[in-house]
Amino acid sequence: MNGSINILDLVIHASLPVKFVLAILIVFSFTSWVIIFRKKMMLDAATRDADAFEERFWSGVDLAALFREVSSRGGESGGLAAVFESGFREFVRQRQRGGEDRRAVLEASERAMRVAGTREIEKMERNLEYLANVGSISTYVGLFGTVWGIMIAFQGLGTLKQATIATVAPGISEALVATAMGLVAAIPAVWAYNRYSTRLERLTLRYETFQEEFSSVLQRQMHADDQPAAPAHGRAEARAR
């Protein structure tokens, strides 16, 4: 408790430039934690949705029925569901237009899935750059406040005939608070940026893998449309490739 009171006293008695630096760092820290918590909830939800959709997709459900199920959500579908919806919609559109070139139909569907996948990843990447910037510059901002505070402390010593540790220590302590605050703002931001970047890379790879698997499914679907009997869609079929 005493340590907290001492730190508060140091901040209160700090010079105006140091207080300004501390205010900036407090804003950096607060906004970083808001982004950290929001980004965690977003990535957790994206992972859960991907697990649930893949389980549904590979359960053997009819593709058209799954498409109607996803489309019925309106604009609420996201993640892998949005990738599937975009790819299958383009696939159906190309087939209805009478596209006979299988490669062209598949390429159109794959482009739609890539666009949808990129859009979903960009949503989750939003504000990550801010965490990286906070982690990079907060320590320097704090160091600037420290240097400025020390300059003012030593300038004040010029008016004293005799300088002692007791006269120098308070000014230097006030200045060092800025460096400490810079570290408080930077460390969580750097950790969160690295952690969430890794999770996003995994999700990106997962989306790309699904696009490749779904393209194979659509390719077999086109082949099945030309056959008297269509093979069942499901994970067992995927393994039999």
C-alpha cells in the first residue's frame, strides 16, 4: 500500500512534460488491453465456429442443404461458413450459366473462397498493428519522459549550493516512473501481438486447407452430376481419395 502511495506521490509531483508522457502511456496501455480482450474473444469464437462447421461439413450433410442453412443466417455467417457459402454460391452460379469447362468453374469457385477467406482474416487482423506499434514505441516514449525529467532535476540542482542524494533522488525517481510505465504498456502489447499473430497464422492455414478440400469435393460433385449415381458426401469419401 505504501509503495502505491509513493508512486502516486511521484506522479503528482512530476514535472508537466513527464505527466504528459505518463498520460500518453496510460492511454496506450488502456487501449491495448481493450484490444487484447476483444481480440481474444474474437479468435476464440472463430476457432469454435471453425470446429463446429467442419464437424457439420464432414458429417455427410448434403451440400445444397448446408448452403441453405448457412445462407439463412443472413450476414451473420463468418469464418469457414462464409468461405463455404461464397465458394458454393459461385459454383452453383457457374453451373446454372451452363459452364461446361470444369476447370473454369472450379477456378471461379476457388477465387470466391480466397476472397472470402482473405476478408475473414483481415477482420481478425484488425488492430493488431496497433499492438505492435504500442509495443515498439512505448519504451521510447517512457525513456523520453525519463530523460526529460532527469534534465529538469539536474537543472534544479544548479540553484542549490550543496547537492546531496536527498535532493537528487526525488527528481530522478519521478523521471524513472515514465520508463516503468513505458514497460507496463509495452510488455503486454508485445506478448499479445506475438500470441495472436501465431493464432491467426494457424487459422489462415486452416482456411486454406479447407478451401483445397472443398475444391476437391466440388470437383467430385461435378463428376457425380454426369454420373447416374452420385457418391455420398462425407469424411469417409474424403479419406477414400
